[in-house]
Amino acid sequence: MKTELSRFRVKPGKSEKVDEWMAFLSEHMADVLLTLDQENMYVESIFRDHRDGYEYLYWFSIQGDHGAEVEDSDHWIDKQHLAYWEECVDKSYPPADLTTEVVMIPSAIRAQMKD
């Protein structure tokens, strides 16, 4: 099982497109949740932050082993998600993977995760 928190910078001028992207994911949550199962993803949350004149998106996830990659998905929701990603995420800024120090998951919940 892996627990991750990664930061990605948004391209300048794409804030409204990010608004649209996040609304899209929220409005199609039933389909989003179907694809998470293929990825063996237990939790995935997106956070947003503005600092030093830039906008950032942070992805927090808890994922089991041997999940499918979103890039390999044929599901329409993943294709649209990746199209937003391509339009909004600044690839000239290297993503930052924050270091996991402690993971606190109660044993009753951990037992439900199929590692």
C-alpha cells in the first residue's frame, strides 16, 4: 500500500479551467468512483493552493498494490480527466512528492483494504 501527497503547478491563466475540471469530477462522482476500483485506489483527494503568485493542485492518495494506471484506462471519465490534466498542469514545473512520515489508519479500516 502506498500513501502519497504530490504537488503540481497550474499553468498561468488556467484557474477557470481548473474550476471546470473540479466541477466535472464532482458532477460525475459515480463514474469517478468506478475507475478508482480499477486503480485499487482507496482514497484520492485533490487540494488547491495559491502561493507566491502561482496556483497549485495537491493530490493525496492511498492506493493498494497492483492497481491499473489511469493512463491505461479506456473509461470516458479518465480520458476527460487526463485531457483536463494536459490543459491545466504545468509540465515545466517538476512535481513535488512530499515525504510520507507517518500513516495512521485504524486497524478496522486497514483490514478492509485489499493490499
